[in-house]
Amino acid sequence: MYSDDDPYLAELRAACLRFPEAVEVEAWGRPTFRAGKKMFAVFEGNDAHPYALVFKPDPADRPALLADPRVYVPAYHGPSGWLALDLTAAEVDWAEIGELLDGSYRQVALKRMLTALDG
């Protein structure tokens, strides 16, 4: 369902794996990124959005994110509060991606991981 040479994957992989104790695990035929055992990001695609980042938004940021035309509610993770950012909708702002990943990671990471991140 993906290839290691897919556009955006190398950059997304590097951005995700910079977090303390972050690991990549293939699940559902897609690369998922986890803080320990808890997932904080998924690289996925579908017919409408061929390359997307699925992330767990900070609840306070959710309304503003949903107002962004690049953001949508993904089919499988959406019912659990996750959102997706279509990476093909505009030029990718990797600083913005970093902020989204940081917020998602902080929601699932253990205290020791957050201490290492902030230290």
C-alpha cells in the first residue's frame, strides 16, 4: 500500500523519528509512528488524498484545523478524533508538520518521553 520512495515519506519519517523513543511500525499496510506502543502518526493515502499525514490533534486546535481545506476526517481513525492533512493540497510546510506531530506525540507519550523532549 506504500513504497519507501513515496513522495513525502522520507521527510515525514525523519520528522516523526526525531521524537524520543519514537519507532516506525508497519500496520494496515502503512507506516505508523509510535511513542512506545501508542500511535501518534500514520502515513496514508487513498483515491481522494494520495499522500496524507494522519495525526491526533490537540482538542483545542481541532476547530481551526477543520476549517483548513487541506484537513479532513479520515475514514478509519476519524471516529476516534484523528484528522488527516493532505500533503498534496499545497506546498508542504515542514515546520507546520512538526507542530502537528509535536501535539500528537505529546498526547500519547509517557512522562519520561516528554521530559526527554523538553530537556
